[in-house]
Amino acid sequence: MGMAASQARWISLAARKTNVEYEGQQINQARMALSNQSSELWNQLYSMEVPTAPSTTDYTKTQYTFDSGDISQTISNIQDADYTDSDGIHYNSYVTYYSKVSEYTGIRNTNSNPQVQYIQPSEGEHEGYYMIGTKKVSCLNTVDRTDTSSTAAWGTYSAQLDQIANDWPDTQLAKDWSSFKNDGTTSALDNIYFWTDSSGKVNFASKTATTADSLDACLQDKTAALHSYYADYQTTNKEVSKYAIVDYDASGRATSVQFEGSSVVHDLKATSVTDDNAYNDAMNQYNYEQQVYEKKVQDINAKTEQIQTEDRTLELRLKALDTEQNALQTEMDAVHKIISKNIESTFKTFES
């Protein structure tokens, strides 16, 4: 190979070697970026909080009950207290419990199919009347208000309407009754009608009202719902809180309770009660969080696998470049020797 050809070849090899080195640097930078991405994904995975399944013990508490006569009362809360009454009796607790209480209450009936009818007056009658199904409806103004005996209907109806008006003050029924009671407006009684239902309850309803639940409204619209009202005793769980003396055993469990103002000591029965609804809600939340967690792990694993695939491809390319670079260096060394020999031969020619 001549001098010119050798030099041209060497320059070509050097240029290719430079390109190979540059490509290798680019690959190393790309692999470094992939490594940073992989490290970031690992940090995300490491920082993720693994969901913990709820335990029934977290939703289970000791519930105390005591017997008061034939009724079992349930204690909902016992708080520490430091209270001394006027008799010098010291109470160490403030106890809240639910007691079954019978209260006289105004109750609303919703009659979705009232079958309100108006019967026209027969010959010789002055007025017609309403019927609800098979029950005849009467106007309250027809009741004798002068009969004050203990068995008089008016006294019974008055007590019932007092309670209904107290519990349902925004109804037309309450407004009419209050108008009569407070202002003596007897014409207000013309808008109050009553009947006895199949359960023996005396129901009261308005003839007309601004709402679509009166007798006339249901007479005009057979799909309308009639609201009627009656009063009766209802047994409800009422929350009661009192100071009390609570005794405990060696394990810290309450064994008896004596309430303020009473000399009766009630034995306490302890049972473990689990709030199933709260536990089920917590389990549903856990299942959701577990699904979200597993999805994130799958996404991170998929991205990591993709990064590893790209890195292996770059690694193989880098090895190929290393092999090519070594081959180029070997060939450049050989060409360099040829050039050196050509130079040496040229100098010898000039010397001779």
C-alpha cells in the first residue's frame, strides 16, 4: 500500500473510530438515564404503603348491660368523673345508657291509595260526607264540645290534636287546630276531619290544604297520597346520662353500677360486640386499596421490565461498538506501521 493510500486509510479509520466512540458515549448516557428511571421506579415501589387488612378486634368493644325490672338497659359510654352530691355521696363515673321510654307522640300516616270518595247528600239530608275506603269520615265541628265528662269524645280528640300540633307544627292540621285553640276560631274546625281506622286509631286529616295531601286533593287526584295523623304511645330508646358509682374487678372490667339518686346496685353483664357494618366498610376500603396497590406494582414492574429490555439492547450495541473499536484500533496500528515504514524507506532513498 502506497503512502497516500495508507494515509487516506488511516484517516478513514480514525474518523470511524471517533464516530464509534461518540456513539458509545451516547449509549452510556442513555443507559445512565434508564438507570435513573429504574432507580426512581424502585423508590416509588419502596415508598408505597402496603394496605393492611382490618382486624375484627379493632371493631370490637366491651358492651355493658344491666337489668332494670324486666327491661335490659344497654350502656353506651362510661366516663371517669369526680362528683359529690349534696348528701356527700361521691360518684366516680358519668354513665350514658339507652332506656326504653314510652312517650305520647303525634304520628303521621301516608295513605298511598286512600280511595277518597265524596257521597252526595240523600233526599232530606243537608250535607254529604267523605269516605276513605269503607270508613265514613266526620267533621270535627260536629263533635259536642260542651260534654266535659271523662268519657267525652271531645276531650280525647283535643288531647290527640294537641300532641299532633306539637309534633307536626307546619301542617295545615296543626294550623287549623292552633287557630281554634288560640283564637277561638270555630270555623277552623270545619277543615278538620276524622275517622277510626281498622286498628282502632282515630285519624285526623285536612279537608283542604296548600299541599297535595288533603281530602279534596286526593278526591281530585286518585294518585295523590293522603296524610293523616293520630296520637299514640310509642316505645323508643332514649339516651339517659347520669352520675354513678361504678365498681371494677382486678382486670379493669366494670362489675356493677349505682346511679345518682338511687340505692339500687345493678350487676353489669359484659359482652363483646363487633360493629359489623364498620368492619365491612373497612374491609371494602381495604379491598379497594389493595387493588390500587397491586395495579401500581404491576405498572412499575411493566415499566421496569421495559427499561431492562431497552438496557439489554443498548448493552449489546455497546459490546458491538467495543468490538468494532478494538478492530479499528488494530487496523490503525497496522496502517500506522505501514506509514512509518514508507516514511523510513523514503528517507533512506534520499540519503543514498
